[in-house]
Amino acid sequence: MSFDIPLPSGHYIGGRHVSGNEAIEVTSPSTGAALGAIPLADASVVDEAVSAARTALTSSGWAGLAPRARVRAMHAWADLIEAEAETIARMEAVCSSRPQAEARVGDVMTSAEQIRFFAEFADKEAGTLVPTSDAAFGFIDDAPYGVIGAITPWNFPLNMAAWKLGAALAAGNAVVIKPSEMTPWTTLYVAELSVQAGLPEGLINVVMGDGPVTGAAITGHPGIDKVSFTGSTRAGAAIMENIAKTGIKPMTLELGGKSPQVVFADCDLDHTADCLVRGILPNAGQFCVAGSRILVEDSIADALAAKLLERFAAVVPTDTLADTAGFSPIISGKQLRRIDGIVQAAVAQGAELLCGGSAFDREGSFYRPTLISEVTEANPAVTEEIFGPVATFQRFSSEDEALQLASHPTYGLCAGLFTRDLSRALRITRKLEAGTVWVNRYGRTRDHILPTGGWKASGLGKDLGREAYHGNRRTKSVLIDL
């Protein structure tokens, strides 16, 4: 597949492109071909971006504008994103695991909706008047933090940027954002569109680079007032450590998951099989909320396994730039080898491979949908976040056993539950240790009002929802004697 759209270059600071040494190569996961290179922002470049963000806040008065003015500007930005859907989708697909056919009607439109969703909070959410004696007047005021440092992952580059940019800007902040070095270009492009839409230059600053150098410079910068990160639990722990070493500041961390999908015998079997597949195979399993642990009541386990194997076998690996969407590639050869290493270690420790367990024999980084049974709780296929199209299949005979299997010692991001018994659904939902529970479905749609975020080592704080808007503002208690 050819790619005929010019790719942005350099960093984007203060409304202009800033060149740098092209130190990081970007490749296509569909073909393995080199696409170009991006610069690596060191501490001095990050410092320039933070200064530009602070200057933009001061000179534009963005935080102090009439709230409806912020709303109008952000709606205009969302309109431009939708108008450029074709270009953005191709730019997203060329270096990522996102098929352009899905990105055009899904990722791009969802991102525009997310920006509009957060924009509407700007003139509808306010402080709170609190009850006091007649001799005093008390209220809780709120205000933007100032400059938000945002770091986004490679698996849904555009959507993750929209989550963070929409909430931060609507709340009156400026942003310094680092996209993944593997999927950098759509974030750059939508930042350019924000200026075309009328947002102040420098309100969004995009710095290219990796985690150890650029990410560390952002999280440790004294001019960053809050950090928002989506990525692995390991990287989140490193960010917390860096922040603690360089100065205390608030953070939102959406981290890893090893989410269970719990299936009871009274479920709709075909509907459940479809939901389980949607919980692990889209984007080749490369999403943090993937339902990678399938837990099934004994009496239907064999029948459900047969339906899953049939659906797993039907996938067709497809170049992300194809006209129709298919099964996505793994983001890199390195990640594919990591996935396969965990699968082979699982089998070596006694697991049974029901299907998959190897790469497709074709160019690019494509891994076969894989289902693994006969696993113990200590098996690496159960303990490790694989971040690929790999699910484990375990059986249970009672609610208590299902809950025991569902509880993970490390993660608590999401869970799925399949049953027609409403009482059981409510009872188990309250006991599942997860930040989000889906019942008789798996995965979010365009329900931006529901926040997302994990328990345990799956994160701190929330993205999306009213909570994300308020997470980008800080409160002040005021008491006045009359």
C-alpha cells in the first residue's frame, strides 16, 4: 500500500514546527518498512515547550475567557478534525495498528466527539456554595492547574490525545503532550488544526521523543503543574518515582490491566461469544481494557470454547492502509516476540494451547489469535499483561470460585460479566475489584460520560466523564465573615 500524505515533522511548540536531530525511526507494523524519523526532545526542548505553554496562558487569557468562548473554539476545532477525517485516518494507520477504515469512521469521529463533550463542561460546571452560619459566607472555588504534562500510548494515539487535550483545555489549561515515538503524527496534526480553529498558539505543544529522556523531562519539570499518563503499570511506577524525586504534583495514571470476563451458564451463548471476541481481538488485543482472562461456568465451557475457536479462526490479517478493515498487526517485531515469549513460557509451564501460538506467515508483525487453557494462577499467561490477541480460558463451578479467579493480585482495570440473572449481576458487580464493569457486553462505545480508570496497580484518577474535567481543575475553600 502506498502512502501519499505528507507527514508532519519536528516538534510543535508555540504554534510553529521546531526541527531537531531525527533520532528515532518510525516503521510500519503492517510491512516493517521504515516511514521516517522523528527528533528526540531533551530537557531543553521540553523547557521551551513548557515556557511556550505558560506564555500562551498568560497572553491569551485562555483560563479567564468567558467560558462560552472556550466552548466555541473547541467546537470549531472538533469540526476541523471531522473535516480532515480522511487525512487523519491515513496518518493514524500508516504507523499504528489502527486500520484506516476503522479510524476514519471510528477513532477520528470519536475524538471529535470527545473534544465537544469536554468543551460543554466549560460553561456548565462551577464552584459550590456551602452551608454556613448567617454570619459567614462559604464556597468552594475551582481553577485550572496551569500547564498539564500529558503522555499518550501507541495503541490508540488519536483517541488518547483527545481524552487528555479535551479535558485539559476545556478546564482552562495549556498542555505539553508527548505522543508515543511509534505513533507520533496524528497528535502533531490535530495540534496544528487547533490553531487553525482559533485556539491560541502555544496552548498545545507537542514534543517528540521517548519515555526515558522526553517523558522523564516532562514529568520532572518544575513548570508542569499536573501529569496525565496512559500506558503500562511499569512506566506509571517510574513516573511516580520521578515525580517524587523532583517535586510533588498531582497525576492521573491510566495503567495496565488483566481483565476477567466472567461467564455464567444462563447467558446467551452466541451473544456472549461475540462479546468475548470483541473483548480480546480488536486492535489485535492491544488495548489496556482487553478481556484477556475468560472464566466460564463448567456446564457450558466446552460449547463456548468451540464457538470461540470458530471465531478466532475466521480473522484475516490486513494491512492497516487497506480499504477494508481486518485483523490488526502487532505494533512492532519486538512486541510480537514478547507476546510469543509469554505464550511459549505458558505452554512450558503446563498450559494447553487451544489455537494460535505463532505469528502469521506474511510480511509485517501479525500474531495469530491465541486461546490457552489449563492454566494455574501462577502461569505467566494469567499474571502478565500480554497486550496481544491472547486469552486464557478457565473454568469455575460456583460464584465464589468465579470471584476468586476474577480477582487479580496486581490489576483491577475492568471486568465483564455475562448472566441473565439480574440479582446475580448486581451482587457480583459489587464484589468485582475493577474500576469498570460491563454486564452482557464488553468495551466502551461513545459513552464519554462514564469515567475510566483502574483500581490497584491499574491506575490513579479518571479519564473521560465529569471526573476528568474536574481532575483538570483544583479547588479552593473560601470562608468570608459578614
